[in-house]
Amino acid sequence: MTGKADPENPAAKTVRPANKRGVARLAAVQALYQMEVGGAPLTSVISEFTAFRLGKEIDGAQYRDADEQWFKQIVAGVVEDQKFLDPFIHTALTEDWPLKRIDSLLRAILRSGSYELLRRKDVPPKVIISEYIDVAKAFFEDDEPGLVNGVLDRLAHELRDAEFGDKKADGAV
């Protein structure tokens, strides 16, 4: 995978304006990345983000307000469910790209999206997939958003296929 991936400074291109949950998703991915790369514990990362990042100004850049509870649920949920999520994500990847070979930031995006597909039945799967594609676009310019789309779509059909309402030509669902 190629492209730019700086979790501290997402690409400065216009995607879609983020709502508070969208900002929470972006922050959750950054927090999970920070935990994996820096080895920081869950409680300190959540405290840092809620006290110093979400809705705050940092180095002259104003961070948007986020749904703080949504942020906390995603980060804590991914940590709690990671032993289930990782093998599940691995099944949606091709054999030549196992999860351990995927960039740390991309892993954080896939874990967050997978967590929401699994645990947040109140959010339509198409919304979750779209939101995490946007998160991927904030960090990457190449094939990564397509990878996120493909993996999360496969997982969504596995977990929540009935919610897609796709009809095949012969009338079967």
C-alpha cells in the first residue's frame, strides 16, 4: 500500500464536512494508532484526546467538536473486541495481504469500522462504510480508501446482510 499516512495531520483536502460522529471516528482512529505505535494505555489516550484534542486548538489548528461518548465507545470497544476483530478482518483480506502486513493506521481504520459493524446495529452498515472511507481519504490518496470499502463491505454483508436489501435477478436475497 502506498499513499500518505500521517495520523497526526490528515491530508488537507476537502472531503465531506464531518459531523460530530464523523470527527469522533477520525479521532478514534488516531487514538488507536497512537496506542499501537506508542504503546500508550487506553485510559491515558482517551484522557489526552478528551482533554487536549477534541474541539481544542492545537498549534494554531482548530480541531472540530466530536461526539465524545462515540469516540470513547469506539476506542474502548476496539480494544475490548480486538481478539475477535482481527481474525474477522483477516478473513476479508486477500491471502497475500494478511492483517499484520497492513499499515498500522489502516489497521486502526479497519478495526474501528469492523467494531461499529459488529456492535452498533443502530447505525446502517452503508453509513459506517461511507464514514470510514472518508476517514481513509483523510490520510491516504491511493488505493487504501478502496481497500477499506472492500473489506468493510465484505464484513458488513457477513454480519448484517439483511440490512442491504440487495435482490438478485432470480428474486433471491
